[in-house]
Amino acid sequence: MSSPGFVVSDAPVADPVTAGLGAGASETRAVSLAGALAQVGIPCRIDVHGAAAFLLAADDALAVRLADHALRRDVLALGRRHGFTHVAVIVGDR
Amino acid sequence: MHVGDHTRVEMLATDTDASVRPTATSEGAAKEVSLVRWLAERESVVVGYSGGVDSTYLACVALEALGPARVLAVTGRSASYPDEQWAMARDTAERWALPWLEIETAELEDPRYAANPTNRCYFCKHELWSRLVPMARARGYAAVLDGTNADDLADHRPGARAATEQGVLSPLALLGFGKHEIRARSRARGLPTWAQPSAPCLASRLPYGTPVTVARLRRVEAAERALRSIGVAGDLRVRDHGDLARVELAPDTLSHWLAQPARGRLARALQTAGYPRVALDLAGFRSGSLNVLAGIRGE
């Protein structure tokens, strides 16, 4: 079900964050998710808008890799585990 | 989506009669017979008509059941109503000789709506029905209807309360029509809306708490139009997170749009429409996505 070397569970580690989530808690979850992604070979910065996580990589490679359906599914599952209802990848930034 | 049911109804319609009349051989067709009967009992109706799948179907069945002298489709128009949807409503009304009236609504001038609370839809529908119901009464129509269907009842729909308060009836929900049945029956009738993606108002692209302004709505509309112009098909939403656009596409198209050169074209289209930052949602389109973001469950 998962990409090679990247096994995650759909089970949430906490209740989904809501719009009322404080900035501190939101930042903590973003840092936690960034760490988890780095561990599976996806280094990126994460911007947070409410319960949505936005992945921002230094180069084109992340978006290219995310064209793979299985990897997207795994990243989404990891996002859910860290309390994010939405995960998106930034593809344009100027 | 109950593809099996859908296909079965289509085949019945195609095989039996090119003009497509409801038959009692499928559940959806049987419900349509009940709908025609229900409408005939109302004697004359005004239908709140957005040009979407549900209200178009309802208006066209009402036209058949009651005739053009006793049906009026009314579209409320404001900055939150997409121009493309308006064009679809107009074209369908013309093609089907559906008596049609437009009225201007001013929900953006209501600060309770413009603040974009989680019950924003209530204030929008309150504005619509507050104009439409008295107009219908003044013209002598017996009932005012909307296109709410049975599936909608499980969603977060604060606008439904405004309809109830004004005595607006929802026959599709009342008779148990699900979305898939409405699409199947629409196709059987040759309605162009049968495969049309759902198109809620543009304010639904703004996260709750983000003030609804004409400028934001116009930017969202321009962004979605730009994406259609480069070939995005099917479900599409541009969710507005300030300067960042989060794009939700049909999940089976995501791999295409994440790969180059499509990704670059998509980003440029949105940047030209006014969003400096562009993101692709990895789950793709989700109806009620911003309800999920706000932690709202169906009611």
C-alpha cells in the first residue's frame, strides 16, 4: 500500500486541528510533520493556514515525485497523523 | 456515485424512446412520476433556479407538469454567482422555453454575510428568499421551490433554514431524489446539465472568517476561468488563502497537473489571475473542503 521505505498509518495521532487552533500548536505540528517527512526522504518547509499544510521545497523535485499517486497517498496520511486536514504542495511562488 | 444505477437508467431511456419519458422500470423514473404528480398538485410554482443540475431538472419537470403559464424560474444574481453558471442558466432557459426572471440580490451588503461566518449561507439564502417569495406571492404563484436534494440533507447547509423560514419547499428532497438519480433523469431528458460539475457560489472558495468582497470573488472566478482555459476539466475549486491559491482538481487528473509542463502552465495561469503563490492540494477536489478545514461536520 505504501511507497517503498515509507510506511505510515491512517490513524490520527490526535483529533484533527480546527480553525480555532492556536498559532503555537499549529507551528508545533508543522515542525513535527516536516520532521516526519524529512525522515522518509522528503525535506521541505511547511507553511500553515489553519489546518492546511503547504509543502515548499527548494527545487522542482518534490512536485515531480508527488506526481506518483502512492506517494501522495502516503504524504496525506502522514499529514492526517499530524492533525492536518489538507496537505498541498506549492508549485508557484513569486 | 451509483454508477450502476446511472447506467441502467440511461440505457432504458435510450432504448425505449428517443424523446425520453419516465418509465416505472427504474427507481429514478418512478420518482419522477411522483414528482410530476406532486408538482401538478401545486398548481403554479416559482423555482429558485441557479442553472445547476438540481434546479434545472426541477424547473424543466415543472414546466412539463404545469406548462409555461404556471412556472417561473428565478435566478438571483450577485457577485458571488459565477458568470459561467449564469450563462448556463440563460442558455438552458432559452433552449427549453422556460419562463425565466433574474433578480439582483445584495447579500454582500449584509455585514453578517460579508464577515463569512460558518452560517454564511443562511444570510445569502435569507436575502434570496426574502426577495423571491414576496415577488412570487404578488404574482399569484402558489408555491416557491428550491432544488435541494436528499443527499444535501446530510451536509452542512445553514441556508436550508432560511428556505424553511420562508416556506420554500424542496420536492426533490421530499421525494428522496439523490444526486445520481437527478443526473440520470437529467440525461434521459437531454438536459445539458446532467454531467455538469456542481458549482456552488464563489464565496465557498473563501475560508470561513475571510471577509467576502467583490475583489476576492472576482479573483477566484478569474482563476477558475483561467484554469478551464488551459484544459482543466471536471471538478475544480480554487480555494483562496490570501495570496496563496490552493487548487483542488479531480483526483484522477492530479498526476498530470503535477508533472511538467502542465504544472508550470497551471502556476502561470493562476499567477496571471492574481495569486502570487499557487499550491496543488494532494487529495484533490473535496466537496465541502472548507467545512472540513473549519472542523465542521454534516448536520
